Amino acid sequence: MREESYEQWKDLNLKEADPFLARLAQWEEQRQRVKLILIPSESICPKPVREALASPFTSVYAEGYPPSLMEGATEEELEDVEEQLIRYRRYGDRRFYKGTEYVHFVEALAKARVSRLFATTQCPAQNIFPNVQPLSGAAANNAVYQALLQPGETIMGMALAHGGHLTHGSELNRSGRLYRPVPYSVSSRTGRIDYQELRTLAKEHSPRLIVAGFTSYPWAPDWIELRQIADEVGAFLLADIAHPAGLVVAGLYPNPVGIAHVVTFTTHKTLCGPRAAVILTTDPALAQRLDSAVFPGEQGGPHVNKMAAMAVTFAIAKTQAFRKLQENIVGNAKALAQALENQGVRICYGGTDTHLLVADLKGLGKPTGYPLLGEIAARILDLAGLVVNRNSLPGDPSFAQATGIRLGTPWATQRGMGPLEMQEVARLIASILGEIRPFTYRGSTGPLPRGKLPQEALEKARRQLLELLEGVDPGILPLGYPHQSSSGKSALGGGNRHQEAFVRVQGERAWAFLQEVCTRDLTGLEIGAVRESFVLDEEGKLLDRVRIIKEGPESFKLESDLGRAFHLAVWFRNLSDGYVIFDPEDLLAKVQGPVKVHLESSGKGSEHETHSGCIDMEERIAAPKLYQENPSLIDLDKPYFIGLWALRECWPSESPPRWEPPSSPNAPRRTPLYSRHRISAKKMAPFAGWEMPIWYGSIQEEHRAVRKTAGVFDVTHMGTIWVEGSDAAHFLDLVTTNYVRWLRPGESQYGFLLSPGGAVMDDLMLYRLEPRGYLLVVNAANAQKDFSWLSAAANGEVVLDSEGRGVCFRGEVRLTDLQDPKAGEKALVDLALQGPASRALLEQMTSTLSDRWVIRGLRKGQIAKVSLGEISLWAARTGYTGEQMGFELFVHPQKALELWDRILEAGRAFDVVPAGLGARDSLRIEAGLPLWGSELAGPWGIDPFEAGFGQFVKLHKPFFCGRKEMLVKSQGLKRRLIRFRLNQKGVRVVRSGDLVFHRRSQQLMGWVTSAAPNGQGIQMGLALVESSEAQPSTPIAVLSRERMKTQFSEALGAGQRIPLHEEGLILERFPGRDISW
């Protein structure tokens, strides 16, 4: 075999050396053709510029700057190569590396050309000092700050939501962290900069630097007025013209060179060049400071190939053709803005005179009670082939909730489009936006905006855009699947209608996808087996009749005729993407996915033209008629399928079988650690049917230990249930509210068990330990009830819906009560080690380096099997104390006592203490965590949304037990759980049921659900109040309900004492990472 040599790689082309990357580049080139890119910060980089980027200069390192004699040279002087080289060899250069003689030409040429490009009659090229080394606009701006400012000094830039940039003082960027930002904004009256307001703001705050530059503000500024304001307050003026630099060169935007102290811009927006940036100044002293700030201050060696590409870009930008391009870009932007206005889309800021515009989405979309936000509009437009970006507008609460989209015309203009095409583009955009039905899920960090539109609207837009693009780019070919879900053209390219064709669905969620798309229940379908089914569309009408063949665990073949197969594939692909409406009564539902959907043909004529429902698309049969004629092909009692809503008249009405919860044992049970608690615990008490330790030293001491070091809790009384089987994930997704199929082995999630009527039966933690095996941890008070109900559900003995359809689980799943002695070696109980020192303690207790690394590598919510010496256990980075660092340790009951002793013995060096249920309660209250029976269900019937945990109720699942009721409860919450603290220590103990009043209005707000002192002795609590009153920092008063009843029922006499209220404050619903220490 011939030995491989590196020499063979040197002359290969990309396709030969790296076929996959070559394909990626090819796909990207095609994407740029089959989509219309309307992002104002992007443009087409010409071929000579790309050739320069790929030139040999990419291999050279060149820290430093060219020789001084070359820096001010004109382009003509640089072309005298002999003169420049003899000078270089005699006098040297300012580089840290040798071998850069031609690099000097490249950098000096780029400088000479850019100086000529931005020169004016008042400011000739020789008076401009450029730096062409910045790698990006952000690097250029940061270098300017470094050159001109000291940390802590004040900068003024336009607010991000009003059109500014991250590097102009945003708190998300270091410009807003190293320096004191004072944002200015546009006038609420005119939508433009009010220079008098800006002057007043500048005089109030005395900035050291004023930044004038915009990423979405579409109007040209008054540079002279801005310079006057800067001079009045003794500030530098930075003109960031990253976006309109090409317009400046073409004379279509005022040139700030010679007016502003410093000018920065990028070369890849309207200049249509490489991704790079330039700094310009007309002050030679500032130029030296700026050069030092770029190198060595901000970055190391420059990218010489990028400077070569910049030089080419500047040469092109000097041409009359470039000026004409810029004129057309501005003309197209104005035409697009006007056309959108004519279509009913409001354009922010009153229009544009540049290359960009911003559309206001407020009021667009179909009315659903939710706003159409920029992110979802941009996603759906991209699916149709129109590429835009979301954009914040003045008044938006956050960038995540931006209500605008930003559009630009450089790319479209470069492709040859003009005002007529802009009218068609505007019509397409407006039609898509008008069809979107917006809605919102609850996420862990806030609202998750989403939206859907009819498939017909999406496909029509795709077809029309492709026709528009073909008009300026003849011969354009769609990328095809999987790069595009659909382009409006058949992937099979036509052919005989009755030619045999089929759709193949693959992926780890393929079965779950088809289970919700097809009318037949696919549970129990074996590999090689066939099941016939209907597929219904969004109107509840027949789309196709298919034979479903299971080819493998994650692969299914659906046989159909050619015409139907194409429509079926498009439907499936759009459903997999998740943005088309399939249930007009339930926008929030989403079919499980994603899946791979392939449309294939055998090329053979069909011998059975009727087996797959060979019916014209116009003759789609309504679902009720299908059921009357073929009841065996529609399983009405399966949890969900598309079109189920259309069969409501056919639903059976069955009385659900009665399920009786098991009786609780009379005698309290004892944990495996009971013998230790009898010796060490100062207080034991019954809890949830168990004799449990309440405290060992004191609740406050144990609370403080968990916050400062660590505490170990006996939670072996918590229920532990093992769920396994080929249909375990399907079963758990039906009976719990979270989405189980998200979990990978070694991950966990929180969720709820609901009754069919939506009552909270319990909350739980669910851990995926094996591909088909899950551990459920439930509350001790509900453990036997939960196991009994889950067992009945697994056996099909419990109806899971409340609508009378008789929905029951069908499938293969097995449950084991891991607290039951019959569990044998499978048995597991829980110990909780919580606090900052918990990980270090566990690492010390391991006996192997691999176990130590496993524990160190566990992220929040993860679980892994490790050994602590001879004790094998599952360690989960979870807990119920609010601590960022904490573990739950699942161990065999026979090893629990040994593990407890070993933790306390090894934990002496870490000041670890045993902690009882009293501290566990005070810790979870301080963290805002609910307790079933108090903040969930209980006397107030609190649901997950009221408790602040709606993000764990995944309403995108089309079905789970209790979902119908959760949909109702998620809308318009009238009550919410709050977290509060009292203002003073040493006051009377607050108890569950005490009344909460607004301290100012003296009106009753709600009731305390739980309360306890924290580690500092300050009483904290949770309370259920009216939603309108649940605002942080609201002053409250807590009044004892029982004492008030007793004492106010008697006549008051002189000297008689009555209970006064305790004053407090509503806190944020959940604390930050550092709870109190």
C-alpha cells in the first residue's frame, strides 16, 4: 500500500479534498439563488473579491504595519514596484515577521484606495489616515473606544431598540460594560432624531464620545449638527457608517469624513466586499492612537487576504457602475417601502432614504389575541424563501419580543431587480404576514412566540417567489429536499399519475409522527407488518389512503399513487417543520417531529390503482363520510390524529371506568435511616405517612449550611417508580405534561400528573436512565396513589380523556415500585446532598478518576451512574432547595445507611450537616418552589400556570391526560403565586391561610400558602393573590386569619390586645442564582 504523503493534498481542489464541505459550499451558492435575501447588512461579494480572499496572501502572517514611506504613498507611487522594494530592503519595515514585502503593497494599496474613495474637496486623500486591519465592525469600534476613552467614561449612542448597534453602548456588549452608556432615541412625534433633545441630553451627561451610526434607522443624519453638539460638550464624534458606506461613496448619503473625529465602517454591506472594517481619521495624532489600539491593542496579526479583497472592493467602488448600483439600491428600498405601505404594512420612521427599511408588525396576522412578533415572521418568511431579520422597535419590552422586521435591497438589486419586482416582493411579504396566526408558548425564560399559516398560503408564496426569481435568474433550479421542504415543484418531475410511488418517513420520532398523522393506531406494528390508514388534511378531508409498512425501528414506508404521494410528502414535510395549520381549533398543537420525509418512485406502473384511494384532489371526502364507509380505518379512541376534530359527531360517549385510590397504611412507615434519626434528630414527626426528622440542630442552622456549605437530607420516603418498555416514552408522554421524547439517556425533566379533568394529582421528576427505561420520583404523600393510577393507565384500565372517547393507553410498558421489597436489586431510594460544597465532597468520595470526572461534568438536570467507593448509585444534578449546586443520590435501600454515614464522615472537612424536613421546607420556600397540597392542588386548587410553572406543561403536545383543561387554564390567569418576605425579624409566625393585603390600598389580595424563616431569620413565604396585584416591590401586609376570627368576634375593651398585621414586600417570583448569601 502506498504511503500517504502531504504533497498529494497541495494541488487537490476542494471537491477532491473535502467532498462534504464542497457540497456545503455548493448548497450555499444555490441557497443564495433560490431565496431572495432581503437582509440589509448582506450583499453579493463579486468574483474578483472572492479570488483575492483565496489568494496566496491567506498564508502570510504580518503583525505590525507597512513601512512609513509606503503608508502615505499614492496608488501610482505603489505601482513603481522597483522603487518600493529597494527602499524596503534598505530601510526595513515595522512588522514582527519578515517575508512581508508584498504584504506591504497590499495594505498600502488598500489604504490609498480607500482614502481616495472617501476624499472630498474639503478633505483630500492625503489628509485621510486609514487603518484597514480591523477584522470586523465591532473590532473597529472597540479599538476606537480603547484609543479615545478610559473605562467608566460616558458614551452616547442611539438606543438599540431605536436603531443603534450593540457596540454603541448596549449593556449586552462590552461597550456598555466598560463605559457608562447614555442612549439617545428617535422622537416619538416624528420618528427621526431630534437634535435639540440630543443636545440637551449631551449637556446633562457630558459624554466623552458621541456615536452616530445606525443599523435600522433609515434616515441620513446631520453630521455638522452632531459635530457642533460634540464640540459644545467637549466630546469626540464617532461616525459609524457600517451600513451606508457604499451610499456615501456614491454620493447618496452625506460623507462624515472631515466632520467627525473618527469614521468607522464595514466593507461587506453596501460596499459589497469582504467581511472587514476600516477606521478613518483626519487627525494624525489620533491616527497614531488608533493604530496602536488596533494592533497590538485589539487584535494580533491582520488577515492579509482580507486586505487584498478590500483593495479590489475599493477599486470597484470607484466606478460609475457601482454608483448606478447604489442609486438602484436606494430606489428599490423606497419602492419596497411604498409598496408595503400600499399593502397595509406600516413602515417605521416614516419611510427611508437609504438601503433599508423596518416594517412594524403590530396589527398584522390573523387575530388570535397574540401579537405577531418579528422572530416568527422572519422564520415563516424564510420558509417561503424570503430572508429577513427580526428587529426591535421603540417600546418593545425586549429584543426577544421584537415587533418589527428589517429589510434591505442590496442583494435584490445586485440580482437585477427593480421597482416592479419590489411591488411583487411587497405583495408576497404582505400576503404571508396576513395569513400568519400568531400564538405563544410558555418557556422557561419567558414567552416563546410562534405562529402558523395555512399550507396553501405557504405553498402559493413559494411558487410565486420561484417564478419571480426565474424572471431575473433564468434556469434557476430548486435545491430540493431536505434543503427546502417544498419549492412548489414535484421532486419527481412529473410522470404518469398512476406510476407506483411511495413516501418514506424516517427518524427517531417517525413512529410518533405517523401516530398523530394517520387515523389508525400504529401501536404494536411489527417490522415487516402492514397497516392501512387514511391521512386527513387541515380541513378534516381525505388527503390519501395509504399502506403503512414498518421497515425498521425508525423507518416506515407509505405506499400511494404518484399524484397523491407528492401532496403527501409536501404535507408531511410542512408538518415536520411545524408552521402549517392542521387543526383550526387548536393552534398550539404540534405534530411530533422532526422527521425525514422522502418521496420515491419505483418507475413501475401501478397494478392496483385503487388500493391507495386514487381520487382527484378536488374530490376529497369529509372525515365523517370516511368513517361511515370505512370505520375500521379510523380509530376514534386513539389519543390524537389530524382531523379528529372533524369527527366529533362520530365520537362515542362512554362512561370511564372507575378507579379507586388505594387506602393509606395506618401505621407510620420508617425509612432505612430511621435508626440514625432516632439518635441524632432533635425532633421527629409524622409526615406523609412516615416518621421523619424535622431538625437535628435547628432549622436555621441547617438552612444556612445548605446555602454556605452543604446539607444531606433523608428523602428515602419519596416514591420511586421504574417505567420501561418499547412504548415507555409514548406512555409517559400521555400521562405527564412535559415532553418526554426530548430526553436523552442521562437527562431529566420536571412535570405533572393530571387527572382527565385537569386536577393536579402530583408533580414529579422524571429521569431517563436507559434508552427504554425511566425513573419517576414522586411525592411521598402520593407515592402509592401515583403508582396505582399509573399501573391502571399502563394496563388500559383508566380512560385518559374527559370527552367520552374512551382514550386508553395501548402498548408495551412495565412499572415497578422501587420502594417495594419485591423490586429486589432494582430497588432505589433517594438521598439529597445540596449546597455549594456538594460536588467537591462527592469528588473526594470517589475512588476512580473516571467517576470523579463524571461527577465534575454533570450539568444541571443530568444523571449518571457512579461509584463512591464500594457503593454504586445514580447521581443526579437536581434538587428541591434552589441551590445551583446539589445532587440527588439514588441508591439501593440496603446501601442507604452506609452512604449516609460516609457522606457525614467525609463531609466533616466541608462542614456538611444532616438536615431535616424543616430546612427542606424553608429552603424551597426561599427558592419559590411549590409543594403539592400547598402551592399545587390543595385547598386553593392551584394549577401549574398559577404556580408559575406553566413552562412544564407542554401544550404543543396534541394530547396528554388533562390537556383540554390546561388549555383553558393557561388563558387569562386571574390568580398567581407570589414570593414575599416580611420586613422585620422577630415578628409573629406567618402561617398558611393568613390573609395578604395591599399595604397602600388596604384591599385583600389573597392568602398565604406556605411560610418559614430563612437562614437569616427573615420570614419568607408564598401566597396566592390576584394576578393584577402580583408585581414585585408591591408593599403588603399579612394578617393572621385565625387570630382575627377569634379576637374580632369579641367586643373590644380598654387595654385588650388585637393582632396587628406584619408588613412585607413582594419579591421576584424566583430568585437569581445567588439566593441570599
